[in-house]
Amino acid sequence: MNLKGKHFLKLLDFTPDEITGLLDLAADLKDKKKKGIPHALCAGKNIALIFEKTSTRTRCSFEVAAHDLGMQVTYLDPLGSQIGKKESIADTARVLGRIFDGIEYRGYGQDLVETLAKHAGVPVWNGLTNEFHPTQILADLLTIREQFGTLQGIKLVYMGDARYNMGNSLMVGCAKMGMHFVACAPRKYFPDEHLIATSRQIAKGTGAVLHFEESVDKAVKDAHVVYTDVWVSMGEPAAVWEERIRELLPYQVNQSVMQKAGKQAMFMHCLPAFHDKKTEIGREIGAIYGLNALEVTDDVFESTQSIVFDEAENRMHTIKAVMAATL
């Protein structure tokens, strides 16, 4: 696998062998980390982290991974740069590309990170856009492989709104790796038809199976992984909460859903999750709608079938692999 100098913008840009190579590298670096073996493979390099959307896991994963690899990090938040205000994305890319060895971008449209990559002259990594979240999917794939020993044929059911970055990226990732992907939601929440067609074309070469199902009972039967995410994406107005809760509450991951899936099923969530009322938003939603949880109930989130914190940890190991491979 030779990915030196390549951008990491979406999994559509990578072959199944390249994705497997990144997972293998992540597993090796994770093992070294656990054993305390130094792996400063990128010593002396400098990277920039551009965050137009805030994050806990993505920022911490990039920063710790970079330090482990021997790099220095500069963090740029929405108030810390002139991106899109006084300076265009293209101009910003050309400036940062002269100063840094790699650039991470977490923000809004996929076109922004693609433009950054076009002009930077150094590897650019997508930390999340509205359309794709490839570093999250690498972590998910590593976590699933750790649990089941393989990816081929593993059935992953995504419950809820599959129109945005997580539904899109999981569908592509499953198609690339020969998995069985099911989007379970009302039809209006299925992924974009064009991306479905692209993923089905990929699936022809990998043996993957893609299904889109409105019935929870049919969707989760014999699932290896039941996956969900928040019902309102970052940047969406609060006004959409009422509609989403009304239409997606039947797709909440609760004990009934996990029992229908079977004892072998693991629960995954990219976090943060509204599984209780211990957050400001959780309390606010609870007060308005009388709910103790949204996309997943607390008993599932805290159960032995939940591997959400293994998944969260693997963000760092897989991001480390992406940076090491491309730098």
C-alpha cells in the first residue's frame, strides 16, 4: 500500500485493498500504543487542524495521534482564521500548504474540503462534512473487525436518518468491504439515489448487499451491528426536532430492537448520543417532549452489547494510520 501524498476525503476514493491496508496499519499502531512502543513515524512534521464545526473525538484523536507520530499541531477554530471571510478556501489552502505538511478540515460542504485539497499541495484529511465522515467509518470498520474477525458478510443496520454523512459513509464503507448494509427508516430518510446507485455498482465487485427497509422487524433480523446517530445533524435548525422525533421515534434503538436482532448483535453509535437527560439538550428535549432518550435508550447504550467506547477509541488509531500512510 502506497498512499503517500494522497488526500483522505471520502472512501469512494479508495479501493477495498487500500482500506484494508489502513485498517491493518491502524491495528499495528494500536498494538504499539498499548505496548508502549514509540512510533514517531512523522517526526518533525507540522499539521493544521481546521474546525468549522466543533468536536471532542475528532479533535482529540487528531491531536493525540499527531503527537504519537512525532508531529506538532496547530488548531484553527472558526474564530482563529479568515477562512471564507476575508480569504477564500483556495487562497487559504495555498497559504497553509506552504507552511504545513498536512491539513485536516471539519466543517460543512464536501465541496469545501475538495477545494482545499485541490489547492493545498499537501495531504488533506476530511474530519467531517455534511456529506461524508470517512475517518469515523474507518474506526467503525476496525471495531467491527475486532469484534467479529472479519468484515465480509457482516450485516450492519443503520437506524434513523440515513441522508447525511453517517448514512452515506456507512453505505459506501459497507459496499467497499463486502458487507450487508441496511438503512432502516421512513423512505424520505434513505440516502441519495445517485449515491445508492454508485454503491450498488461497487457492491457488484465486492459481494456486498444493500437494502433499504422501512420495517424495523425485517431490517434488524440477524444483524451483527445495529448502528444509529443523532436525529438532528450539526448545523440544522432546532425547528426540525419535532418532525424528526415524530417520524423517527419508531426507529429508536431500544431493548426490543436488540432482542429482535439477536444476542450476537452489537450496538454502535458515533457519539455524542442522547441516551439520557444528563446533557443540556437532553434535558431540554425531555422537558418539551416527555422523553428520557432519543435515538437510543440508556439501557442499550450501557449494555454489554454496546461497543461505543471501543469505537470512540479507534477513532484515534485509524486517524493515526491515515496520517502515517499519507505523509
